[in-house]
Amino acid sequence: MNLFLKRDVGVNLHGIFSFSLGLHLYRSIIFPMARIFIVTVLVILINSCAEDTGIDITKTYLNPCDYIIEDFSEINISNSNYFGTDSTLDVITWNLEQFPKHNSTVDYLLELIPILNVDIIALQEIGSTSDFQNLINNLNNYDGIITNSASYNINLAFLYSNNLEVEATYEIFTDNWWSFPRSPLVAHIIWNEKNIYIINNHFKAMGGTENEDRRKSASEKLEDYVNEYLSVENVIILGDLNDELNEDPSNNVFQNFINDALNFQFTDMDIAYSSSSNWSYPSWPSHLDHILITNELFDEFDNEGSSVQTIRLEEYFDNGWIDYEKYISDHRPVGLSLKFNP
């Protein structure tokens, strides 16, 4: 499917050909006939152009004279390198920035998500439940769940493959707004007979001491939660955590996890210390979206075939980051593939 950028051409037929034949008797007949003829010709012409360019000519417009000509700007999906594989558990965190950011966002995601070919996607900033449901309805082989408890209606959600067994989804820390302005969303899944818990987060944003304290508190409470309730389980904590891993230990909001290296590991730590071109938030170059695992998954992450990466989806757009940020988000997705031992 080709996607097109919209541009109004401003066709206006009202009051066209205000003319007189000199015969007042015929004016009331000929003038309406002329209008009908001209409108018909223009509709046929526009429909013909639409067919040539792939535009949906069945689209309904509020004013039948106000047609939209859309100019070519498709996603290049030929020879795409899919992220996920059939032999790995593939998980992505993706802040979709006030979804839907544009009236074409859903259409673009319907092309991009199959390219990713993953088992489960943890989403942040889902602003429209109806558009999210529309996305699910038009995706092949995916279902999902969305919360409705987040501050400013930027909710958390999961999209997951219908091939994945989802045992339960639930929110935690629903009574702690200070640490969690968006209550973490947990998915208990079964992949190849292995129980895995995925905790989706969107930490408090912005700089300043209080906001950093809130993110630090969220990190510490998540660690306590895992240690108390999921101490022997395969756990993945991920999301837009709104802070950087490579901060000085004295003010690193994730230092509790970093210090407990026997039990927790940020899989994307190398990305944080690599070139800024690989970071998840290019608009203010920083790496804010992270994937943390518990020690039950350390061996799997070390296996050949496992990987973590920032997924540069802007490369599928004709105009690169400009188009991606306009239609999708100011965040790139970060993905983790885990190769389990037989």
C-alpha cells in the first residue's frame, strides 16, 4: 500500500461561469446544465488522477467540490530487514508521542508494525482509545490493551501477536501518582512455555530536582516490587523512562539497578554510551527509552542470536527523520530479541 501526503489544491466551482447568453428565457436551464457538466468532468478527471496515484477515490468529503490531491511520499518497504525472528522473543518499547500525532499516523503504523515482526510492543502516550482500537482492527494477527488512568490522557498500552499467550494484564502502583504519573502496566505472557513478565512504564518527564526525585523513586519502587513479587520470574522492565543511563552515579535515577548488577541489567547500556546517532530521542539528543532485565534472563541475553537496538524507522521514509517525526513520533523504538536455550 502506498501512503500519500495531503495537500489541498483549493478547487472551487461555486459561482463558476456567471455568464449570459443574451436570452434570459434559457438562462435558468443552460446555467445549471453547465455547472453539472463542469463538475462531472472535474470529478472524472480527479478520480482518474487518483487511480493513477493510488488515492482512495471512495473517500467522502464534506464538500464534494473540495477535493484533495495527495502527492507521492511512500514508505520504502522493499528489501526490508525485519527486526524479529521466529526463533526469538522480540519485545519493543515505543513512545508514540500523543498518538495519533497526525491523521495519517494509523495508516503509516499499519505498514511499519508488520516490518518489525515482533511478539509484543509496549507503547506510551496513547491519547486516543478509538484510534488505538482502529489500529488493532486493521492489523493482521495483533491484539492489544490500553489503560485509561494516565495523567493528561497519555496512556500506556500493549500490542501483542495473536500467537502469543497472554495470561493477564494489570496495573500496579495505581495509588502512587507522585512516583508513577502513569501507573505501570504489566503483561504476564507465555512464550514457548516460558513465563515472562513485562512491565511497561512512562516515568515523569522534565528536568529539575523534584522530577528527578520522582524518577528515582519510581526506579526504587519497581526494584522493590520485583524483589517482593517476581523474585524468581523472568522480568523485563521497559519504557520511556525519561532519563539517561550514563549520568554520574551521584544523580543517576537508575543507580539502584546499576548497583545491583547481580540481579538487574540494562540491555541498552552500550547504546547509551555509543554514538548519539543510535539514541532513542534525537530531537534533544539523548537516550531515554530503556529495556531492563532480571538475572533470570542474563544467559538468554548472552546467547548468540540475542540483540538490542534502537530501530531507525525513519530510514523507511522518503524524507527520513523529518517525515518520521511529523507522522509518527519524536522517539525511536528500542527493541530486544532474546534467544532462549532449547
